[in-house]
Amino acid sequence: MNTSTISGDIVAFTSLSNKSKLLLEKKIQNLINLLEKKYKSFCRIVKGDYLECVVNKPEQALRIAILIKCSIKSIELDETSNKRFRYFRNYGIRLAISLGKLKRFNKKKGIIDGEAIYMSGRKINEESTHNKERIVIKNTLFFVSKNEALNFQLKATIELLDFILNKTTSKQCEVLYYKLLDYSETEISKIMKISQPVVNQHSISAGWNAIETAVNTYSVIIKNN
């Protein structure tokens, strides 16, 4: 039986201030708790800037990856004097979704072992930005499996989603985050303390309809493979 894993590398993490790192780590831990509760998926932070997830239902992997991306990009940090901060602001995190086998998985012991986690991890490490003086980022969202036909089928969708998400603002990401969790625009307006029309405008500007279609289509494709 195939499993989906997600590996993630936070962009320009080492250049952030300690205060920003603490805020970011707190946000990620809250997200990890939510993913466990809502999607029964296991996630953990490794060395502060690296994320690993085992997704309970493979068809939910793209939704969860975008939730992670939007959660991190929605954080408003005060790093105006940091030249490398623009990379974090624009990209947030690089994420690779894999579909494959796991030989061993034990939440309590923290064991994730098998081709699925190796594939997502390798994809992220191919273009790691960790401790590099000059950051060059081409893509931040990937899908990988041993099924080349499936990889080809999903390539355009993943790359277009990546392009859309990397153009979003922090407020747009926050709206997308709640929409992915199935909140109504009225509920989102109350949470964010903005009007419903403003929520709707953020949603339209961020390309929500296209994102929702892509997530639902991905779910169907994965279920059928």
C-alpha cells in the first residue's frame, strides 16, 4: 500500500533573528497539532528548519502541503533590515510530496523509514538553500513517485500551483489557509477581523478557485492510482 510523505525545508531560516525563529517554530508546532487532530497525519520538525510528515490519506497530501506553505507564508515577521528575508517572505518553505512505500513507521519512536520518505527528502536536498551565500530558487513545490506517468500527469498542476502560491501575500495566504480548512468567508472575516468582502477579494486575488480545483483533482487522481 502506498503512503504519502512530505519533506520541507524552510527558506533562509538561518538568516532569521532568534525572535523570528521562535515565532516560526511556535506556529509550526501549532500546525503540527492541527494536522494530527484534523487529518491524523504525523509531522515533526528536524533541526529547526526541516519538516517531515507522513500523511494518513495520500489523497490529502497536496491539501496538507499547501496548508503548510500558507501557514508559514502568513506569518508577519519584522525583518526589514535582513536582506535575505525577502526569500522567506516570497517562498516560505520548499516542499516535496512523495507517493511510495514505507518499510517502518512508528510515531512514538519517531521512526520513518522507506522509499517514500527517501524520495521526498532527496528531492528537497537536490536544491537545498541551507547556509548558501547566494540563494537561487526555481521551484518550491514538487511531486515525486516511481510512477513516471503519474509524475508527468501532475507536473503542470504542481508547477502552476507553485507559481500562484509564491505570488501571494501574507494576508492572502491566511485566507487560503482557512479556506483549505473549510471555513466560510464569514467565519474567516471574524477570525481575521476584516470584512467579508475583503476576505473575498483576497481569495480572488490569490486564485482560490484554481487552487481548490487543483486540490480536488489531485485527490481524485491519487485515489485512482
